[in-house]
Amino acid sequence: QKEVEQDPGPLSVPEGAIVSLNCTYSNSAFQYFMWYRQYSRKGPELLMYTYSSGNKEDGRFTAQVDKSSKYISLFIRDSQPSDSATYLCAMRNDYKLSFGAGTTVTVRA
Amino acid sequence: GAGVSQSPRYKVAKRGQDVALRCDPISGHVSLFWYQQALGQGPEFLTYFQNEAQLDKSGLPSDRFFAERPEGSVSTLKIQRTQQEDSAVYLCASSLRRGTGELFFGEGSRLTVL
């Protein structure tokens, strides 16, 4: 079993919908939790970065971390076609990142 | 340059050939990482440099894989006697600080082994 599990989707939603993404993990040593966005044939770019349990909001994006359940989520409000990409959750212990498999999201205009 | 630069962007190799992939990190970044991303998967850690020192190479799949960063800036990932299972995107990332902080990824080098 992988350290980080993420449903690969794909997920297709109409423009304006809320996109909900999540990951579970097994390693209690993970201290930092991140969401990356990866467009086709591009490198991952950091979207959200959290350290503790709770919510963090940045514009249309909200990241949630529940360390007791080993579960993290990303919500995208008012989704736009430009949000169509693969979203990767990632977790860090010390310097090494462990990624989920990524969820491919398509926002239909 | 403004970001992490990788070359070549695309490489096709015949099985058994040696390949070299180059990474130019953001100027001044201390930490440099290589990750391997197979089709439909998330990136997997390969190796970590702090300046010129390779502090962790535990993710390298076999002794056919070798990475170096001799002057603490540009890094090269070399794969000897390539196999079909080596086909993947090889991502380089750099970070300003030692081992922590935001990672900035390059666009990757897509290797196809025939």
C-alpha cells in the first residue's frame, strides 16, 4: 500500500461548480501538506501549503487537513475552465516529498 | 533564467543506450531534487543534493542511475544501459533553503526507451 492514496478520477464538472479533491495517508511523520497543480506536459506548481490541522483559504482555494484521520482535502470554488489540470497532493517529512497519483480535473465551459 | 530549466525536453533512446539529462536550477538555490514521474502517477523521489553534496540517493531505482552536481549549481542525471521501464518524465526541482521551503519544478525531461 502506498503512503499517500489519491483517487485518480477523472473528474468532470461544469463551470462554476465546486471541485472537491482528497487524499489519505498512512505515515504519521508527515508534517507538511501541499497541493500542486500540473498542466499537461508541465512541471507541478505549488498551490497550497499547510502545516497544521484545520483550514487554509487562498482566493477560490481552500485546503483542509485532519491529522487525526490522516485525511487532506482541497476545494476549488467557482471553478473555471482554466482550472482544468491534474491536482497532486503531496506530503513532506524532512526534505522528501511523497505524492499522490494525482486527480485529473476537467471544468466544462 | 527565471525558473528551473531542464534539457532535453524530449529524449528517445534505444534500449541499452546511455542518456544524460540536465537541470539548471534557479540561481542561488541550495537544494536540488530529482523526481521520476511515470505515466498517470505522481512524482517519486530519486535523489537530493545540498550544494554539491549528494545527501540522499535512496530513490535511485538501480545502479544504472547516477546523479551529480559537481559545482553546486547545474545537475546531471545519467542513466546507463536504458531499459523500457526507465520511460518516464524526469523532474528536477530546486529550493532556496537547505531541504525545506517551496520546491520549484522544471517542466521535466520526457524519456522514451524503445
